[in-house]
Amino acid sequence: MPDTAALYSHRGTRAIQRMVEFAPSTGGLALWVRHQDLPAESDAATIAVTDGTTVFYGAAFDKLPLAEQTGLVAHEVLHIALRHPQRFVELQRVIGDVDLELYTICADAIVNSTLAHLSWLKLPAMSVMLEQLLVQALKREQAPEAALLEWDVEKLYRAIDDRDETANNGKQKSRDASRSGSEADDAGSGGRNPSQSQSDSAKESTEQRADGARSAKVRQLGAGGARDLIPNAESQSAPEAEAEHARDWSERILRGHAGDGAFSMLRTLIADLPRTRTPWAQVLRVQLARGLARKPALTWSRPARSYIANQGRSGRHRMPFEPGFQATKNEPRLALIIDVSGSIDDRLIERFANEIETILRRQEAGLVLIIGDERVRQVEWFEPGRRFVLGEISFSGGGGTDFTPLLAEADRHKPDIAVVLTDLEGPADFKPRWPVIWAVPETQSQAAQPFGRLLTLN
């Protein structure tokens, strides 16, 4: 019979006990995290790393004093609680080229400043603090509490990433690098040391673009620290599940901070808390299901149920005939307008098309596809049941954008609802009677739609 205690023991056990002793609620966040020891023969330089779900401990971890072990475990647990590896993958999907080393330094700075007020743990000597990074890289002086209330990891990374765009050979190279990184992640770390996988990704990223002044300064500040984030495809769950995980961790952090009060591991409720956001695919499904639902139609061939129940009378008086309802035979119809001048990632378009195809199949709806820029360039009709594969359709265009002729063409087909896949750069002088959903990439999430609903694809 296996030793049960051995199954749950790991190198971070004593540090977790210390965390729970001094901060029972926020220290207890470590109990929601998986912990795993790396083999003794793994890279001797690895102390502690995380992929977003598990903290991995190297043999070097055992050689540290308990206070330093506690600082490292608290640091890695906050990376997981704040979803930093998962958010790296998400940011990579949005902007393409994300430097893992720079991102890790930004995430480390936020976590270090969050924990720096605690006397019962010790952070590594070369730890970068958020207020230090702001002063040296962005020339901004802020107290730690004020900085933590303002900066999240995405905002901080975007502010310091000034790497040379001209060194990158166009948008396609960035996408290819992102794809190759995702393919490597899909394979997992396999038999390799997780820290080696992480360092390979950082090396690949830094070779693409030359550092600007801010990026170089941040890289110099973090030169003495270990790169402890190893994001991969396995750490990024489905969008619906990821939204649920973010909600759970945000609630745990809030409850823990309230429970510990002055003894909380968190110096303040930081701006970097995981954001709870309903996945765009779920929003699209709900909106189109409502718009494409078959609406009942009046029929004069039979009376309404209320008329039958009252036998056509109200007291002594005869009631006028009241027509009943029947299911309409008209097939619901979706108009999908694609702006070919827009800049939307190919993989995002593929996900979007798969969602549209699934919705049409469930609703037994038809689709009119309209492709254009400043004018209509192609119109194609898909009967209910005909497979809609966006990749099989040729796109041509590239001029300016004017939604007016595209919406007018859609109105000619009398749709129940329309979705416009675009970057929202163009006029729309025609306002239809049917509802419109403007589906835009995350880079255009702050754009103002002329009417209808804005849906951000991320």
C-alpha cells in the first residue's frame, strides 16, 4: 500500500505551512495550486517555475533558507492566482509578438511589490520592484500602493515594449513565430526541463526585434533574476473554462484579502486581478440564437386558445374571432459581411467561421455572405445545411472601407440579423431595421460602432 503522506509531500511543503501560519487566508491560496518536484538530475539552476497551474521545484530549492523558500512559493502562487502564464498566451494572440523575458520581468515586478511589505518571507536579492521599474524605464515616480492600483501586466508590458518594429519582417513573420511557439507548446515540455523550454522561448523572442531604450533598461533590471514563467498550450484552457478559472481566482483573492486584513499577503487590492470576461463565442451564440429564432406567425385557419376556452363568448356577448399562432415556415437568415480591408488574424477568422457554421447548423438557418470594402465584391448564398467553410472562399479587395453599400446589399436579402467582421474604419450611412453585430479584433475594442452591438474577438 503506497505511503499517502509521500504522495502529497514536495519541496515547498514547509514554505506553504509558514504561509498559512502567518496569513491563513491569502497563504491558503497555495492549497489551490498543484506542486511538483523536478527530478534531481534536472537543470541544477532551476529553483522554482510555474506553467500557470503547477509550481515546479528544482533540487536547488532545498538549499535555500526557509524565509527565502516562503518568498519563492508565495511569488509563484501569485503568478498562478493572477493567471500570468495564461494571460501571456492571450496577449500573444492579440498582438502577435510578445517577448517572454520582458513580460516575465513585468509580471515579477508586480508580484514582488505586492509581497515586499511582509517581514516573514524574503524575496531574492535581485528582485525587481514595480516602482523601481517605473522610475528607471518610464521615468515615473509612484508609491508602491499607487502603482499597484494603476498597473496591470498587460498595460505595463505595452508601455515598456519599444522594440524596433522595422527589425520584424512584417506581420506574417510575427504570426509564424507565434504559431511555431504554439506548436511547440502543444507538445508540452515532454522530457525536457521546464526552465529549458522557457529559456528557449525567450531566446527565440528576443532574436526577432532589437530592444529600444525602455526594453533594454527593463531587460537590464531583470538580468539577475530567474525567468520563472513557462506558459504553454496546456496552461490555456478553452475560453469558457478560462473565464470560469479567472472568476474563481479573483473571488479567492478577494476573500483571502478580506479574511487576513492587515496580515494579508497582498499589500493592496491590485489592478492586476484576473478579469472576468464572458468569451466572445458565447456572446455571439446567444445573440444569434435570439436573432435567428423562428418567430410564430398569425394564422386565420384556427382560433387562439383563449377564444376556444371562452367558446367565443364574453358573458352573453359574442367575441370577435381571434386568430391563433403557428410556427413560421420561413427559414431564419443571417447576413455575414466581411470587410476585406480589415486586418484580422487568420486563426481568429478560422475560430469565428467555426462558430458561425455551428450556429447556422443548430438554428437550421441560411446565410448570405457579402464580401467587400468600399463596394460589394462578392455575394454568396448558403442554403440551410450547406457547409460554410470560410477558408474555401477567395478574398479580394484591399481598398478603403464604406459599410453603406455592404449593408444596403444585405438589406436586399431581408436577413433576421447581421454580423460585420471588420476593423470598424469606415462610414455607415445606411442604418437597417434588423439588428447588427460588429465583430472587431481586440486592438479595435475601444472603437465606437455607428449603431448595433460591438463584439470584441480575442
